[in-house]
Amino acid sequence: MAVNKTIITVAPTGAWPKKKDNPNIPMTPLEIAKDVYECYQAGAAICHLHMRDEEGNGTMSKAKFEETVDLIRKKCDIVINCTTSGDLKATDETRQAHLRSIRPEIASYDCGSMNWMHNSIFINHPKFLEELGMTMQECEIKPEIEIFDSGMIYNSLYYLKKGVLKAPCHYQLVLGAAGGAAATIENLVYLRGLLPEGCTWGALGIGKQHVPIMLATVAMGGHLRVGMEDNVMWSAGVPAESNAQLVKRAADIVRIAGNEVAAPADAKEILSIDRQCTFSK
């Protein structure tokens, strides 16, 4: 495989933005599945999924994950990446229940606790992280190790040494979250330098630093994540028309840089994934 294939992940929904922030954000299983298919057609190889309840708040509802993934799987072979942190009130059990039934190819592994939005705590207790790592191994799910600051990378190295995580690891550098590392090029370079040899990685910038971090990530050889979970705007004062619009811009940047946009099969090869998500209800 050519080494210049760049994976585009779309994160269409997240747990926090609402229709008031951008009326085009998908919220229901049907809306999310339709949106993901449009993003797949635009060049996304992976979809990172969150679910919303009837009031539009983040939920870890296993039934909603199952319904959404089923709808997506009827349309395309995009790689499924499920969150394990879509609701700060969720229990250790509800954060993992959908993994056992859906068995997505990838799931998020937030490698430490942090203050969240300066008004709450995002708890990822060591006991939970060890249990989650073993659940993912049991279900043959690739952890996407989400990094919000440098300490989380060192946590991941500990869990790698302990066998809770297994190489080759895949990292997602999340820059610009309130309570985490700021979305600056300096922080991106620093965090990238801490990652273990032989890993794969991607990065994203939340909000207005979305495009600068994307440009730097491509230049540094990383993979991309775009979508309304991270950024509901197209440009200053201009809401994004759709997640597919954001994916198309990322694909254009990849091609301008001289790279190829990775297809789902390419993404699986790059990330050492040899299976497709399967239901085991």
C-alpha cells in the first residue's frame, strides 16, 4: 500500500452541539445514518458515532447505537467507530454495553480524567480503563486512544506495558477542548513527539482552530477528523451546511498535499483491522 493515504474520520454529532448551534447537525438514528452515508460518498472512511436522546442530549443507549449502525451497514462499508463517553452520567457498564452487542471495528478509549468545559469532570478511572481495554480485546475492537493532554499519552504507555492496550496503537490527538490542551501547532508537534514508535495517529482542532490543525496534521503525516462534533462552522460566522461539506474540504486538502484519500478498506489496512463490525444480540 502507498504510504501517502490519509484517513478521514467524520464525527457527525457528538454529545453537546444542538440544533440551536447549527440546525444541520443530525440527531436521530435516521438522520445520523443518512448523514454518514453522504460523508462516505464525500470521502470519509470512518464514522465516529455518538447518540442523542429525545431531548437532544448525549446518551449511551445501546438500542440507539444498534439502530443507527444497522441503518449505516445497509448503505455502505464505512468503518464504524463508537464512542464510549457520550454521557457524563453514564455508568461503567452502560459505556461498554453497545460494544459487546455491535462489536464495532473501533471504539474510543479516553486515556485519563479531566475537568470538562470548566463545569464538570470527565471521569475515566484507572479501574474503568483497565476493564474497557480488556473488553475491547475480548471483542476484537481497535481502541482509538483519545488524547486531550500529555499526561494521557503517558497513561497509555503504562497500559501498553501492562497489556491493557496492545501495539500497534492508534491515537487521536484532541486539541482545543475546554480543560485540555489548547489547539495550537506547538501543542500538536509536542504531543506527536511523545507518541510511541510504530503507532498510527490523527488529530483534530475544536472550533476556530479546526482548519489550521488539519493543515498541520496533513503536513506531519497524520490522519484527519472533521465533523460537527468538533466544529459546527464552515468559517467565521458561517454555519456548516452539512458534515459532508466538511469532509469534502478535508478531502480537497489531502489531495492538494499530494496524498490520496483512504477508502474504508485502506483504513482497515493502515490501522491493522481485519474484521467488520458484527451484531451479536
